[in-house]
Amino acid sequence: MGVSEAILAIENLTVSFDGFKALNQLNFSMAVGELRVIIGPNGAGKTTFLDVITGKVKPTEGRVLFKGKNLRSFSEDQIARMGIGRKFQTPRIYLNLTPQENLELACNRRKQVFATLFSYSPQAERRTVTGLLETVGLAAKAKIQAGLLSHGEKQWLEIGMLVAQSPDLLLVDEPVAGLTDEETERTGELLQALAESHSIIVIEHDMEFVRQIARQVTVLHEGTVLCEGTIDQVQSDPRVIEVYLGQ
Ligand code: ADP
């Protein structure tokens, strides 16, 4: 794949912490509109991988290209504004506000960023919030306190808040940890619906869930890509079996 077709291209990426290579000569590429799942045992480098993409950690060696642009000289804030949104495991929502108010805040943040570029319309914003509430399945709970939502509903609300900022690339860290089976399935449906208009990277341990959402899986081990393929291909790869058995 040429760099121009890739939303994200990572070349020979090494990240050292006091000489320890958390990422080691890692190469990775994904196309615009792809939903990619990253798996790998504890310590494989998954969190560091996301930290580098968001600019929290800078490469020791190598390059991270987002839409063809080297991210090295940009701050975390600038990278977020360039179109990369990250969802952490613990939802970062305002529990004392309603889902609607949370989403209004998220839309406002975007509005501030674009205020100088586009004219602002309150009607358009209300439509956006209503659409987001429907997308994340919270229209019926738009006006209750977010603190009263289930764990799964809080996760969906935070995904909605990220989407409100119109990212091109969504990074989602273990979205179904602690969710019920039904919530897990609905999370998969939500991510698949979002994948129609976003590129998405999901880090996940739950293999049933990976099977539900992923066409292409990347396995990380010791800071580098061990293999890539469909879930069936990677699960039957002897190198992957060895790495997971060795845990
Ligand atoms: P994963 O998310 O796959 O469990 P991480 O990216 O958190 O893996 O960590 C990869 C390796 O890098 C681990 O061995 C971890 O201890 C080490 N590491 C991560 N961050 C730091 C840091 N800030 N300082 C030193 N070592 C780190």
C-alpha cells in the first residue's frame, strides 16, 4: 500500500524507555476506512503504540505518518485537532450531566476549534447531538444523569463524545472490558456502524469480540508486529499460539 492511500503508516518505529525498547522496529499500515484490531500479550507494546500515535510519547527512531504527515513535530493537542481521537478504558464523561449535555459540550469543543472557519448554527448543533444520541443508542436516556447509565452505556456515550469531534481515526482501548454479553454485542455493532465513516483501531483481549468486529488483526509481541491476518489466520499461527501459551 502506498503512503498516500494509508490513513496511518508507521515506519521502523522504536520507542526506548531508559534503553528498554517498548517498541522495536515496528512497521504498520492501514487504509482509510479500515477497522483494525490489535491484540498481543501483556507488555507487548499496545499502549505505547497508541501513545505514540496520539503524540503522548515521541518515537526514539522511525516515523508515524497520519494522512501522509509526519507527526513528530506536533503536540498531543495538535494531533487531536488533526483528526485522531482516543478512547481510554475508563470513560471520561461528566457523570453529573445528562448524555445530551455531555454531547453538547463535546460538540461545543469542536465548535470552538472551527469557530474561525465555519459559521455556527444552533439548529445544526441540535441535529448533530440528536443524531449522535441515536447513533450511540442513548436517545431514550438523553435526559437522565450520566452517572445513572450502565457501564456499557457510559462507554457508548464517551464514544459519542469522541465522534462529536469529527475524528478521521478513532483509537479505542479495550471497549468491552467489564461489559455484559449483550452490551459487548451492541458495542461491536456500534463500532462497525462507525467504521462506515471512520478509520478505527481497537485494542482488545476478548477474542469472541475480535471475531465479531475484525476483518484484519495485527498481533504485537515484544514491541513489534508478530503477524497480521484474519482472526482465523492469526489464531492458528504457531507463533501466536506459542506467545499466548508462554504467558
Ligand atoms: P501493553 O499495553 O501491550 O501491555 P505497554 O505498551 O504498556 O504494553 O508496555 C510495553 C513495555 O514497555 C512493558 O514492558 C512496559 O513495562 C514498558 N513500558 C511502558 N511504558 C513505560 C515507561 N514509561 N517507562 C518504562 N517502561 C515502560
